[in-house]
Amino acid sequence: MRGIESSTLAALGPLSRGGAPDLNGAGPMTKEKAKQAGVEFESVFLSNVLSEMFSTLDQGDGPLGAGGTGGETYRSFLTDEYAREIANNGGIGIADQVMRELLATQETGS
């Protein structure tokens, strides 16, 4: 494949039924695996949204402020954790849709 190194393809593991990559190498994607993938996707999405939202706030001089030591790093950790907590506690509905799409794709064999 053009643009994708063979080591990257090998890391994806064997393909599950239907041609969708099985990232854990344990056979076809189950509902639980699909749900977890959806929650992880939603967490990443929310982290990006929260990062953009917090970037417009006055950073101040506190421990998470622009003047603080490693403020940007700690702020990114904080937004990632906020995103994980939101996604794990119901989120905004993206995880359920991703889960349904993953399972539907596997069923149709695409």
C-alpha cells in the first residue's frame, strides 16, 4: 500500500471477518470491543474540543497558567482526563454511533 509502511500494517494484526482490522488479534470484534473503541474515539474527540475551548481562556500565572512551569503540558493532561471522564460517563453520543458503525461494517463484510 502506498504511504503506509509494512511495519504499520503488521502492527494492525490479523484481519477479522469482514476485512475490518482486529487490533487485539483475538478474532471478530465483539460488542464490548466496539463499545470500548467508540468510547476511546469519543474521548479523543472531546479532548480536541476541550483543548480548543481552554486555549481561548486567560492562562494566568497559576500552576496551569502560561507563566507556570510546564503549564501547557499539565493543561493537556487535565483536558485529556476531563475528556476521558466525560466519555466514560455517557459522553455526548459519539461512542454509541461509532460502536454501531463498527459492528454494521463487520456484518456487511466491508
